[in-house]
Amino acid sequence: MTSERPAMDRTAPSFTHIAIACCLALALSACGKKDEAAAPPAAAEVAQDPMLVSVQPAMAANFKTGKLGSAEISPVQEITGRIDASEHRVSRIGAAVTGRITEVLVEVGDTVRAGQPLARIASPELTQAQLALLRANAASSLASRAVERARQLLAADVIGSAELQRRESEQAVANAELRASSDQLRLLGMSAGDIQALRSQGTLAAGMSVLSPRAGVVIERAVSQGQVTQPGNPLFTVADLDKVWVVGAVPEQTAGSVEVGQSMEITVPALGGDPLSGKVVVVGATVQPDTRTVAIRTEVDNPRRALKPQMLATMRISGAAQKVLALPATAVVRENDRDHVFVKTAENRYRLTPVELGPTSGGMRAVLQGPREGTEVVTEGAFHLNNERKRAELE
């Protein structure tokens, strides 16, 4: 028995050590839980939600906030349009006779004056019309001389008055044929001076000129030298671009809110600079079946001809002012192709919140969907606050 007691004494300290180790482990675990529970809940929430951002008190002075409220806003409808030549100032020019183009005198973009030749054309039809005029002119002259002789003979009592009347009737017919031949040449494009020269000199013109009926710019040329053309074929288009149209189309759902006389702001990206102002002058009476839109247009001055047909434009049509929930345009942050604002959730803490807004009008944007009235949002410095949020997210 004396030999077993020392063995039990050697084993007893090992159980004591194990118990102490377990107690220490439990104590350390409890301390860890206390430390975890003691961590600031705000910091944990910000770390888990990328839309939240917390700023230092020193930085908070860089951001201004305000409560959402109502404001008088004129609803603005923004549509895409284009510059177009005014149809009231456009001339589409063709040849009046069948013939062959012998010379083209202008190119697209050239400025022309009224009556300026655009091309020359040789035409057998023109030659026949000139010959008809010469025959009618000769017949008229012959009939005039016959009437003069008949009057002399009647005075000498050689012929009766019936013969004079017959010759005067023939003279009237000849004069009518002469006028008809002259009118025919004028319709074919010959000037009054050329017709008078033809009657007096008897020299046929080898061709004729295609003349511009108005001053303006050649915006289209559809003819080449040597080409055979017929009446009705378009050869040139000349437009006066001192005034141009801006045309667009509004969806049929909102067409009822657009009326003639409404103010419109026009911007042309190709030109930049200040926007143009105008008024709606025409609202279409029908709906385009393929696009389900209604055409609208306005007319603007273009003294320097900086506005060119087919340039793209943005048309903003302003309606009557309405009192709606609105926020400053400076409060809006564009993120992932959507509009957002920073809503203040606590002191120096903000949440990036998606919203649906109307177009900018007078520096304000109507809130269509988003925070309610009275919500405090960042009104200035939202862009820099969003950068701070992104930086914190990366860290």
C-alpha cells in the first residue's frame, strides 16, 4: 500500500492543471464576446451596407442639407428633334422641257440669287417652240400689212368693207397665235428679253437655262452633265435658310399636354453655346402609326446659317407651372444609370437612395418617386459625398 500512494500523488496535479486551462479558455471566450458586443453598431452597419456613408464631424461642414418641400415647377417634356429647312422657303426645281443637260453650274452648298442659272439644257422641243414663234410672228406681220392695204383699197373704193373685215379677222387670229407661242416659250423657261430678241433677230437659242426662282442655298443636286431629263424630274433644291424649322415628335400619351404657343427651349449639341428659344407653332393632327407619336415643330431665326438641316437637337417644352414635391438639381447623384439622393439617417450619416425625377426646370427637379415630404437630404456637396462613400467601400 505504501507503494501505490506516491503514484496517486503524482497524478493529482495533472487534473488540476487541466481544470485551470479550461477555466482560462472559458474566460478568454467570454472576453472576446464582450469585446465584440462592445463594438460600435454604427460602424458595423456602415461596413455591411455600401449605400451608407459616415463622415467625420470636421468634414460634415462641407455638406448642406435641407428638407424636401413643394415648389412651383413648370413641367418640362424633353424630346429629340432635328433641324429642317422650312417647307415655305424651299423650291424644288426641274426642267420644263425634255432635253439633255449640257452644263451644271452650281454645287450643293452654293449660295444663289433669284434668277441665277443653275444648269443649261439642249432640247429639240425648245427648238420646235422657237420655230413656231417665228412662224406666228411672220404670220402676224403679214396679216398686219394685209389689213393696212385693205384700208387703203377701201378708201380708194376698190374693195368693200367685207374684205377689210375678213383681213382684220385674220390679223386677230395671227396675233393670238403669236401670243400663244410667246406664252409657250415662257412656260419652257425663256425670258421675255430672249423672246423679244428671237422675234426681232430670228436667231434660235441652242439651249436654255434652268433658273433659280428664289435666293438661297443649294441643298440638293440630282442631275449630272449629259443626263437626259424630262418635265417633272427634280434637278435642284434651293432653300432659304434664314429661318429653319425644328421638328420633333411627342408620344401620343403626352401629346394632349402640348399646345400651340407653349414655350420651348432648343439645344443643338453640334453647336453648343446658349440654348435657343421658340414657341410651338404646329401640333400634328394625326398619330404616326409606326411610332405612335404626334409631330410638332417650331420656327427659329438663323441669320448666320449656323443651323443646318438634319442637325440633331433637343427640344424642351415647358407647360404651366404646378406646385409639386421638388428638390434642387445639385442634390442629385447619377449612379448606375439612375438618379440618387443622399438621405440623412443620423448625425453625420447618410444613405444613397434611388429616386425618380422629372427634368430640370429652374434649377429644381420634381420628385416622381422617392423620399417623402419633410425628408432631410443633402442639397450641396452630394457629388463629393458619393466619392467619400466609394472610397470607404473600397477600403
